[in-house]
Amino acid sequence: MYFALSVVVKSPQHAAVPDRPQINYPADLPVAQRREEIMKAMRSHQVVIVVGETGSGKTTQLPKMAYELAFEEGKSGRIGCTQPRRLAAATVARRVAVEMGTGLGDRVGYQVRFVEKVQDETTIKFMTDGILLAETQRDRDLRQYDTLIIDEAHERSLNIDFILGYLKNLLARRKDLRVIASSATLDAGMFSEYFDDAPVVNVEGRTFPVEDYFLPPDSEGEDLSRHVARAVQWVTDLDDSGDVLIFLPGEREIRECADTLEGKKFPNTDILPLFARLGLAEQERVFNIGGSKRRVVLATNVAETSVTIPGIVYVIDSGLARISRWNPSRQIQRLQIEQISQASARQRRGRCGRICEGVCVRLYDEETLELADAYTDPEIRRSSLAGVILRMKSLRLPDVREFPFLSPPSAKAISEGHRTLEEVGAMEKQGHLTRIGHQLARLPLDPRLGRMLIEASKRKVLDAVLVMVGGMSVMDVRERPQEKQTEADNAHKKFNDESSDFLTLLHIWSAVDSFRDKKRFKRNQLRKYCKQNFLSFRRIMEWDQIVSELSRLVRDTLKVKTRPLAADRKQWGDEDEMHKSLMAGIPMQFGFWDKEKRAYRSTGGREFAIFPGSGLFGKNKPEWLLAYELVETTRVWARKVANIDVKWVEELLSHMCRYRYHSPHWDEHQGAVYGKETVICGGLTLVDGRRVFYGRVRPEEAHEVFIREAILGDGLRTRGEFLHRLDEVRAEVESAEHKLRRAGGLWSDEAVFDFFHVRIPKHICTAKAFQKWRTTGDNEKQLMLEVEDCVWGEIEDLSDFPDCVWYGENSYDVSYSENPGERTDGVVFEIGMDQIVDFPDYLTSWG
């Protein structure tokens, strides 16, 4: 029988207000029985922590209590209640509207992505935490709300942690604002301390007793599927009719266990998998109760809090979950199987014992449970922080290192977030947002996806990239039922593009878009087509909604027009420009095929392989590849990939590239200094030994090479007077060196270099520029050097080394040569044949 506590809300003057609905509190809900205690805490404190076990009624009843209290105090603002998921916000709003006797969207409404059922008269508003975050950009003080309820705060998503920190600062400015943080499993002490010793109200759940049994592996060699089968057999021996919920870490484990259980042929039993990628029809089978067969449901941790499966008597907990962790140093979002926390174990246990006494079978020992972490790490400690930092910058909040996070992120994660924003051109190294950064902050998207759209608008391929980004924002729309994998693969082949998974998205979109009548889909025909081609109708609809929303956002933010994607591929636009736009958002997600290692080498020393679900898997390996995401499971897999031209990397990421220049030399034919260029990005060599004009990249070095090789090395085709003078001086110095028997000891190339280096303008490194300067005015006169400009120190007196010796009226030319061991070494007299007879012997002893 249903009983209710009835409360008639009156105005402060105790006059009945007929247009205010009567508030009823179901008496069988534990939270209703603690109503006075909760409301007393709310009257005397700005912040109240409510810890209510599953089934206590906190989600539906706390907003009504806040509404009652606000009306009692004469406040006219809204009661805002956040939910982590869209489905929860909508369903809870419907339930509360029914309990308050009002239509959905009237006194009670909700707003989620794409849907807003809220009027000016709406007093209780349910919403996702993302919606509340978006509202902080328009209303920094959230003035429309008198009370904010943050439900499921234990999940500690990025959005929830950001809201909590934002509210902590806001409460100091708005003393009239009331905040309630509620959850089923919450570290109440930490939350209370965070909010300055806020009171904590604990509410027990509405459950039957649950017995715990520990059934650890028989041995280290027992695999999970056999272990699960043993547990189901144990439950079957106890009771072969009660429905069973089995928690497993992921889809692959669910399929393996389903195969094993089907092989056991348990009597009168349906084996039902449940995971996010499952088709809608298969999901609905899980929630249908009242059948003649026992249900054995194999689910991921989505069944912990996101959905409630009715009729469960037994829970089998593997104790494992796939946890997404971001590795900031390797730029990898890693899905790894981990032991669940004690809080998650309690949540799983709480899924039975709701309709009768329950049993929880744990596939691990009691010691493992005791040693497990108390709570799952908050998302902020295992995620990329780029989006959070960007939002904080746009809101002019304190630096992320100073923001009052409940669990501050690591310094390494913060550095990675800053680096990501710098990579996509959203933030300068000094920490200031760029023009692109301000644009991205207005787009409620991952900064990487937003950057793709901005670049696509610039490159005139926005319509196509909108569809690509929308497709990357939903789960894979292709379905692959276990019993029809070959059929599904064959059906999907017609969509596959051998060069790009992103183009595959456009092929799918183009196919389903043909079922559109103007803006609306012909749903029955599309549903039939999806079923025939193993596509998820529900995800196609979500994809369409996202594309519509993205189109609206870019129109409002970027002030550009968008159009539906053309049916003809030739009208989609330049496909290279599409992929360049994508690369702008994921600039460091590329790699090249290493034939020796048989893997792709990526930036930062990472290695990856193409995911088997890709259209490029198993084909000839493209030399260079772009990957939307790298996910590590058994190895690092690249999901959604495309063949790219390595030249794009340098074109788009010049700010991330390092350039090395070497081997400069004078090219007489070109009349300029050229060298070689090596381009490196993320540790990968993009270009090796490319010929480059050195005057553009290293003008000072080019100037020096020009003097040494073009002038001193006689590399100029047009020789001016100064070079003739240089030849004369060089010959004169060489002559002096031979006279003094100091070959090479007087002439100084460095002195000559310094002479020209001081006089020739620094920017000159080509023949054309030099000849123009030389022939202007008296510039060439500056280059007329003297002997003293070309020698080390001073030349000794050479008067004792005549070039001509006279004897009477005869003269004899004299030359000097320092060639030890040669006949020409020493002093040489040049004597004609007719002069030999008259040549005096004593002249050879001169000196």
C-alpha cells in the first residue's frame, strides 16, 4: 500500500497559494523519513552533504525539499539539480513532475544536450552538469538559482569537480546560495572538510538483506570465463530461477563469458549481454521482466549507477573494470583492466536485495577487497586537462594550479593540458589565450574537435568536417552482433574507404542521408535500412543531432554558413583539406611505417598498430598515417586513421617542428649560398637533407660562407677590380714568403676574411646583391686592400732580397723559391744563353 507525507506549502503570511502544487513525500522512502533533519541542516548551512544509499529516494525528494524551503523563505529563484547523464535528468524530471502534479516543462523541467523543456515559470530544473557549466559563461554568479543540488557527486567526473570548485568560490560571493551535494557512495568526510565542515546527513537505503560469498579463482591459471561459469553453476545449485547480474570489465570479456555460458546449456536460462555498443533491441531484452526464463545478464560497470536492471536477485562481481586513464607523457588514453574500488564493490552489491533477500558472489577473496582503494580515482586525475584549462582561462578563473579542486590534478597532467592547447594554437607559451583559443572556449567541445571545425571553416570544407566530427563524437554506428559477424562485415564493406576511416564516416552519412525528406528522416525506412546494413538506428539519430547542434554552434560562434553534405562525393570538397583540418585538432597523432619493427612509429617514441576495425587494416601500409586516438589495451591501437602526406605536418605544425641546418656551401651556378635542412617533429624526421637557400634561414652563416667561398675562393663569375687587387696582393705576399723562406707563414686568410667581413654589409650572401652593392658609389674602393691587411703581424725588411741584380750594364732577374729538396729551391738567376760567358761567379755567393 502507498502512503505519503503531505505538506501544503504556504506563503510567509500563511495564506494558501492555489497555484502552488501540493508537495507529497512517499512515506516508504528513507529520505522522506529524514526530511526534518535534512531541512534543518539546509536552513542553518549554505552547504549540506547528503549520503543516501541506492533506493533511498534522494534524487527525487531532495529537489522537492529545497523547493519547499525556498518557498517558505520567500525566495523566487530556481532549484537546479545536476545529473551526470542525460537519461537520468529526463527520467527524474518526469518522475518529480508526476509527484508534484504538474506537467513536464511547467513547474518542473529539464535541459540536456539538444532538448530543453523549461519555461520562465519552471521552478525545479534538472540538467546535466555540462549544461550548468555552460551557463557559468553567460551568468558568472548563476543568479537564476537559489539552490543547486549536485547529484551523484561521488562519480567525480571532470564536470562535477569543476562545478564543485566553481561553487566553492561562488559561495563566498553569494551568501544566499544554497548547495546540496548528494551521492550513494561518497567520501563524506572529504566533502565536508572541503566545504568548511558542512553537515553530513546519512540516509539508509530501502533494501533487503544481502549475503556475501567470496569465490576466488581455483588457481592462477583459471581464466575469467571459466571462473564466471563456475560461479553461475554455484548460484544455479542454490536457486535456478532467480535472475543474475554479472559484472565484467568489458565487451570482449562479456562475449567470451557468454560463449562459455551458452555452451553450459543451463536449463530455462537466457544469457543476455549488456554494454554500451549493444543494439537497442538487444538492450531492451535485458529490461523485460516477467518472462518464463531466468535472466543471466552480463554487464559492464554501466550497470553500477547508470541503469537499474529490475528483478535482480543475485550479483556475481568479477571485481574488475576497464578504467580509462590518460598518460600525459605518452599522449595515450589507456583502457586498462583494474581491480575496482571498495565504493564500486558496494554499488555492485547494492544491485541485488531490492525485491527480496539477495546474494552477492565475489570472484576474489576478502583480502583483495580490503586492500582495494576506498574510491575510484576522480576523472580529473586520469584525464587530459586541456578542456578544463581552456574553460578556466575563458572564465578568467585562477590558474589551474591555484583553483580549489577537490582533488588537485598532478603537475604532469597540467603541463600536458597546457601543451595540448599550445599544439592546437589555442594558447601562447606565456599562458594567454589566442584568438583561436577564445573561439574554442565558446564551443562546448573538446578543444581538439573545436580546432578541427575552425580549420575546416578556413579551408572551405566545413560541411564535410562537421559530419566527421559528429561521427567521432558518438560510438561507432556500425553494429557487429556476435552471431552475425561475417554478415555485418560484408554489409559494412561498401562503406569502407581504403585510404581514410574519416571518409568512411562520410560514406555512411551519405547513405543514411538519402532517407531524409527535406530535414526529417523517413524513420521507418531508415530503421529498416539500418537493420539490413547492421547500423545502429539510435546512434545514427544521435549523430544527426550532434551535427545539427554543431552546425548551430559554428554559425553562432564562427559566423559562417553551413549546408547539408552533398549527395555526390565530387561535391564534398577537397579531401586533402578535410584531413588537414582534422590534423589541426590532433597535431601530434601521426606516425610512419617502420619496416624493420613492423609497426608505426609515432611522436614521443610511441609505437602503434592500426585497429582491426579500420578500413585500412590488413591493407598495404601507408607510409604516413593520421590517427584520431591511440588507445592501449593489449597493445597501442590507432582508431580512426587516414593516409596522409608528410608535407602536411610541416604545413600545419611549423610551430611544433624543429629545423636543423647544415652543410652550407657556395653554389657558383646559382650565385648564392645553399645548405641542407632537416625537419623534425615530435622526434620523427619529416625531411632529411632538403636543399635550402641559406640566406633565408641562417643569414649570418650565409654571409660568412659567401666571403670565404665566393670572394676568397674565387667563386664569383663577375670579377671586380678589388679581386684583381686581391690577386696582386696575394702574389706579393707569396713572393715575400719565398724570399724569407716562410711559405704560408705570412698570408692570413682570417685577416683577409675580417677585412671583407667588416666592409661588406651583413645581409649580402648572393652574387646579385653583392654586385649591386659593389657598383654603387665608391663602395668598391673600400675593398682595395693593402699588404698589411693580409698578413700576420709585420713583414720584415726585404731590401736584401732584390728582384733584379746588376753587373755593369747587365741586369739579371732573380726569383726566390722555398722548395726543399728540389733543384729550384733557393735563389734562381734568370740568365740568357748569350749571358752565361759574362756571368761572374761571385754573384751566386751574394748575400
